[in-house]
Amino acid sequence: MTGPRESFSISRRHVIGAAAALALPRTARAQAAFPSRPVRIVVPFPPAGAADVISRLLAEPLTRALGQPVVIENRSGGGGRIGTETAVRSAPDGYTILMGSQATNSINPELYSDLTYDPARDLVPIAMVGGVGSVLYVRNSLDITSLRQLIDRARQRPGELTYGSAGNGGGSHLATALLETMADIRLTHVPYRGTAPATADVLAGQIDMLCDPIATGLPHVQAGRVRALAVTTPQRFPGLPDVPTFAEAGVPGYEAVSYYGLYAPVSVPPDVLAKLRDVATAAIADPATSRRLAEQGMVDLRLNPEQFAAYVAEDRRRWGQVIRAAGITAN
């Protein structure tokens, strides 16, 4: 017969064993249950810009796939640096992800010497969303109807024509700086905080032109509020079939396609990262979402995470050369 002391010892062992057995499943369930609360996508640019539009298109299918709300948080400023740092410094638990772009992951590391992070080191790719070309348009009151006329005018009157951008060293700035270099012309740069205010000033006739991502420029072109001269993609954009590429319009070899992709802090658990990659890849490939992205000028790049990282590294090298050749410095 078991004595009282032995009974207590057995009961204690049973309690300790049961607690340990329960602790492991709880940990496993906590990992497997991701996400158990809303996930935020940090957009490091203002609302209504290309990164914001694309993020909001993805939020709906991601919400369905994850079973939790996917919310957009615009953290603009510093040419995308503030929002990027927010994502880098967030808890690496998968609940904060970044809509990264050419500006945040290729250009800023080459433009700013005081970054407190390195995207290549501190962020891990989730999924490439795709590439977005831009459309160069001019104000309707400007008596220029083709890229060739614009180039000729700029050569005749260097610095007279003005162009806006989303910020010093941003994609719209560099796309136009590349035109200046390749066409051997000089324009006057007017930087803004995002493409939306730059577009507003083109519409108001305050500046002459803007190289705007197709995602945000298309409605203005289609409505006739501005005049499109060329697109930066290798082929014509189906939504603007009558607008030539830069190469067709007189600048052979010109191409400027900005990529967008989802990133997580580098230390996110492997199982959470795998789930984010699975649902993001499926959401991007979903026919309805893919169609809506294409309508915004998105080019389907279809890169896996390793290819995505290699693509960004090469893009960073290329635009670093443009920045140095054009003598562009951060404000």
C-alpha cells in the first residue's frame, strides 16, 4: 500500500509532468496560431501614392488568407526612411511588415550616409509584388506634345523647364535625372513630399512636368488633365496604348521600373515568415488581385525570395551609379 509521503511524491510528479506537457503545446499553439491579432503593413509614403495604392489592393486578399485584419499605416517622411526604420525596429513577430520599394531599399542606402539601418541586412524579403513603370506627363498649358519636343526645348533653353518629384533622390527624381543624363539636357528639379502634391502643382500649372508612377498618374492622363509624353517601361503600357516608351520616343536604352515588395524584420521566426510568404505569394497570384494590380501599371516579375534579394542588390548598384553620375545629394 502506498504511504502518504509516497502518494504526495507521486502526485507532485504528476502535477509537474502535466504542467510541462501543457507548456509545450501552449508554445507550439502560440506559434501555430499566427496571426492572432491584426497585422499592419507600414507604408513609408503618404496616402494616395503608388505604395499606398498597391498596399490597399493587397490588404483585402491578405485579410481573407490570414483570418485577421490587415491594416495600412502610413508613416511618411525622410524619403521613406521614417517608415522603413519603424518596420526595422518593430518586434520581429510578423505583426509588422513593410511595403518596401526601390526608393527605400535601393536608392536610400546609396543616397543617405546617415541611415541607422541597412535594408539588405535588417529586412528579409517576403514577396515581390511587382514592378511599376512611370509616365512622364506635362501640364496641358505647355506647348509641348512629344518627348522629342521636350528634349529640343530643354537644349535650347537649359534649366527653363521644371519637373517635380516625390522627394530629393526618390524614384521620380532619378527617373528624370536619368533622362537628363541620357538626352544631355538640363531641367530644374522641384522636390515635394510625395507625388500627390507634385501632381497637384502640375495640374495647377505651377511646374511643367512629372514622371509619375503609372498607378497614380493614369487617372489624370485618362481624364485629360495632363498630357502624357512617354512611359518608362520597356514595352507600351496596355492602359495607354498610344503613349510611346522613352526608347520609341527618342531615348534608346532608357528604362526605369520601380519595384515594390513586402518585407519583415530580419529576426522574424521561420514559421511565421514561411506563412507570410505563402499567403502573400497566393494573394499576389490571385487572378482578381493580379488583374487589379495590372490595371495600376504593375509588371509581374514573379521572383522567389532569393531572386528578389538578388534583383534588389543589382538595382541598388545601378541607381547608385546614377546618383553619383548626376551628383545627387540628400538634403
